[in-house]
Amino acid sequence: MAETSKTTLGTRISTAISSAKDEMHASANPDSSKAADQAARTSGGRRPRRARLRLTRVDPWSVMKTAFLLSVAFGIVTVVAVTIVWGVLGMAGVWDSVNQMVETVVGTSESESTFDVTSYLGMSRVLGFTMLVAVIDVVLLTAMATLGAFLYNMAAALLGGIEVTLAEDEG
């Protein structure tokens, strides 16, 4: 009984692998007869339409606008995340622990001035630095994406671009 189930499982696996192989070949070459047979079997007789397209040019202005909006969103997320982390660290008492540890290591007494980490790294200072980094990131990411679009257009002019096969949904 166990031997029969193993054979059946092995047969099912090999059948699934061969059908996946046929489907992969059909997707790679939609004009072949195997592709038509595979499409007819999977879609109940109706073959999904396929189109082979080549991406030869990307509009740099469109890339720049999209990259700008995405990098602004990334900058906002960065500022909000730093604010939340800073607040959580403050509420958890991390800054008080750092102050006590520095006083212990340095060995200051109560009469001398005490160390306060937030006077050096206050929330306003950290958020200001975070906003500066976010603005620089917006400028750099936008410029790099636009430059990438120009470089892709030059490479596509030489090599022909990226070939994409699009298929219609079966359902």
C-alpha cells in the first residue's frame, strides 16, 4: 500500500513537472504549436491573447516625477519613524540610564554639574538632522532615478531594450 502511494505521488510529481515545463516553453514562445495546445487545455478551448512588446524608451520626466513623489514619501516616513523611536526611547527611560551610566563612569558627585544626554542630542536637534538627511535623499534619489532613465534610454538605443510578453487573464 505504501509502495503504491509512493508511485502515485512520484507519477503526480513528474506529471506536474512536465506540465510546468510545457507551460514555461509555451510562455517563452507564444507562437509555437505547444503554446496553442497548452492554452487550449488550460482555458477550456479559448486561447488567451499574448503580446510580445519591447520597452525601448522610458520618459525621463515621468521617471523624475514618480521618483520625486516616492522619495518625498520615503522622507516623511523617515522623519515620522525617527520621531516615534525617539519618543519611545525617552518613555522607556533610556536617556536617564545613559545619564546615570556616564555619571558612574566619570564619577561626578551630586554637587558637580550632571551630564544630560538630551542637552547634546535633543529631539529638536535629531529631528533637524533627520529632515536635512531626508531633503538630501529626495534630491539624490530623484537625480539618480532620472539619470537612470537617461542611461536606460541610451542602452536601449544600442541593444534594443527589454522584451516583455504580456498575456490576457484567463478568467
